[in-house]
Amino acid sequence: MSCRVVVGAQWGDEGKGKIIDILARDADIIVRYQGGNNAGHTVVIGDKEFILHLIPSGILRKNKLCVIGNGVVVDPEALLREIGMLEEKGIKIDSNLMISESAHVILPYHKVIDKRRGAQIGTTGRGIGPCYIDKMARCGIRMIDLVNPESLKKKLYANLEGSSEFDAGQIYNEYLEYGKKVKKYLANVSQVLNKAIVKKKDILFEGAQGTLLDIDHGTYPYVTSSSATAGGASTGTGVGPTRIDKVIGVVKAYTTRVGEGPFPTEFEKVLMEKIRTKGREFGATTGRPRRCGWFDAVIVKHAVTVNGLDEIVVTKLDVLDEMDKIKICAAYKYKGKEYKDFPADIDILENCEPLYEECGGWMKDTTSVTRYKDLPGNAKKYLSRLSKLLNVKIGMVSVGSKREQAFRI
Ligand code: IMP
């Protein structure tokens, strides 16, 4: 048995959905612990593509319990839509889904506020930040309140007192209906998970977004509002850190980010288009084109440190198949000084010059490679250079979107 945490080690969209789906084969329980439906985890099974925003990616495997922890913010409307989408595709959602009674609820005003104020950060507009603001301000509404009419009314009316923009009565009725529909999924998740650990069940924690979007360790203020790092798995589920056995980081063989914020290794236009097209780099949640750049070892080294990564999984290696030269940023230069470690000062990140190492490309199709030893020589050299710079072992490599296109090292 083991408790493993999977986190994004860049700015999200590293391919966590696919990796979770692979690792979920050996897991009993798959748990989301932070974020909400701002995430977009893509899993391809045969000729079917699933994009999951809120429900853990393990739902696509039979006989797995999928859990939404207290650290997640839940939009009930989006949740029910996702359940409907999965059921339409033949996946039954019943006792295989459990939601923490303590998870906070995204309300219509959170979405409106997010759309109004989030442009500077380039948020997904799903109401994530404003919902976490209410949580921290101790006026949030939790899933348990949806099944307690008195409590829901009291809190909702207090939050909307004096508002001419939102109709508390209408929201109350709408959310009471959601409460009836989600009641069967609600549980004391911390108790369930800790009992499962005693019974030696295998638990997989599915991080959303990525380390550089973490509220504490990311490129603040260009971050999301939750703890996307491994520590979030404990606070976001009520499973103590001593119970966690392994932390796995997922990285793309290059870098992408959606939304605003510093990105030292961002490509210029021609390369940007080339990689964006080849890697199909468009947001799974908002459809926005992702910004693309070279692999930045400074940010990933930071992710290795703050998550305590035991190993990394490198995804989308095949996207670099047609590059004759590949760069890795090993340090930043700013005002004559070299930075090998991630700087907290956003000004450095925005204005530094990335210092690159250059590797030879392999100019060969890797999409059908199924064993590490069959990778082209330069691809192996590239991976081993990454591993050396990051001082962490590479546990798995992915060379395409399908389940079969991944192998362990
Ligand atoms: P929010 O999470 O909607 O508040 O957005 C804050 C920042 O995080 C924006 O730059 C978003 O583009 C980014 N973001 C949020 N969720 C994801 C994700 O799942 N993948 C990549 N970026 C994300």
C-alpha cells in the first residue's frame, strides 16, 4: 500500500490527467485536494477523449473511489454537468464519488467578481479566487450548508445583504436544489481516507494546476488561489504529512503557461506557433492558446525542492521530435548577477536573461517508442541532462496522449 501525491512541477497543463489515469490502475482511491473546475485534466482512452475539470481522473477506471477533498472549491452546477457528461459516455457515477462536507461552494457572485477582477491575472473566470477569499474571510458557504436550509439561508443572506445585483432568494432556491442532488455524495472525507490508510488501501492524490501557480510558492501574484504543491494534499484532505509515502512531479519536456505573468524562457513568434500547433497547446478549460517556451530548469528545481519530489515524469517528449537544437535554461542573469535558484522577486523573473545550454535534437519520431532503451541517443541525453540539472530521477516518460504511449525508466 502507499499514499502517493502527483503534482504539476511547472505552470499547470503538464499532462497530469494522463499520468494519474496510468497510476490509478494500481490505486484504490483517487483524491483531488485543491483548486476547482479551473483545472482541465485530459485523458485519452482508445478514440475517446475525456476532459475532467473537477472529478478526479481516476473516475475513468472501474471500481475506484474518487474523492473531492475539503481543499477543493466546488461549483455544484459544474459538478452536476460533469457527472451528466460522464454518464452520457457510459460512466456511472454513484458510490464511486465522494465529496467533503467541508469543501467550499462557488456561488454565482464569485464567478461575476472573478470575471470582473481577474483580467489582470488572466484567471479562468470560474470564481475560484473569490470563493477562496470568502473561505479565508470566514464567510464561505460549505457543501454541508447546501443540505441545511437554515444555515444556507442565514449565510447567503448575510453575504448578500445590501446587494442590488444578486437575488439572495433566487440563489437560495437554486442551491437548495443542488443540495438535494449532491447530498448522496457528501461525507467526512478525512475520516474515510484515514480509515482507508489503516486498511492499507492505495491512495493517489491528484494535484491540479502546478507549483508555479501555487499561492505561496508560485509566481505571485500571477498564481491561482490554492495550495497546488504537495503540502496541499494534507491540508486539503485531512491526511497528515506522515502518511504520505511518495511525491511525483509531472513536467512537460518544454514549458507552457496560460494567463498573464512572467515567463523567462518564452519563445518568439515562429517557434511559439510551431510548438503550440504540434503540442496542441490550447487550454483544456478556456480554450485559450497557451504560451510556450524552452524547459526552465530553474523553476522545476524550485518545484523539486518545495514539493520534496521523489521523482519526475516527463511528458510530451515527442513534441520536440522535429527540433534540430533544443535549449534548457539552467540559470537567469539579472543586473550582472547569476541566479540558479528561483527568485521571489517578480521583477527578476520579468526582466532576467535566461542562460541556456544547448542540446542536439534527435529528429526522429518517438511516438511509437515503448522502452527507454529504444529512444534516440539525443533524446536520452536530453533526459539525462534534465535529471542531472534537477537532481531528481526520471521515473516515466510520455510520448503521446494515449495510455500506451508512456513507459517507465
Ligand atoms: P484561476 O485559477 O482561475 O484564479 O486563474 C489564476 C491563474 O492560474 C491564471 O493564469 C490561469 O490561467 C491559471 N490556471 C488556473 N487553472 C489552471 C490549469 O488547470 N492549468 C493551467 N493554468 C491554470
